[in-house]
Amino acid sequence: EAREAARDRQDIVAIVSHDLRTPLQSLSLGIDAIRLWPGSGRSLEELGKTTDRMRRSIASMSRLLDDLHRLVQNDAGTA
């Protein structure tokens, strides 16, 4: 029963990770587009700082998802 519960948690984490990574990738591509967008009314320096903060946030979220995934794998004994 404990192993089945661990497998269920692992499945849920895999689904959540996938569902969160998809929008993260879209954000990442969007950031690249914003950086290059002419006539945005913002200085390149300001745009660069904004997109750098966004990239750091995305990287942080990705690390958290990786940690969550590893935690569930360890819990299930599959790491």
C-alpha cells in the first residue's frame, strides 16, 4: 500500500512538473522576444534588467521542480 501511494505521488509530480515546465518554456521564449522588440518605449538597459529578473525566477522555479521530483523519487525508492 505504501509503495502504491509513493507511485501515485510520483505520477502526480511528473504531471505537475510537465504542466509547469510548458509555460516556463513559453515565458523563456517570450523573454527573448521582448529583449529584441524594437520601439517598446523602454531602454534596452531597462528591458535587459527586467528580462534578467524573469530568467532568474524561471531558473529558480525549475530548480524547485527538480527538487520536488527528486524528493518524490527518493520517497518511492526509484532514485
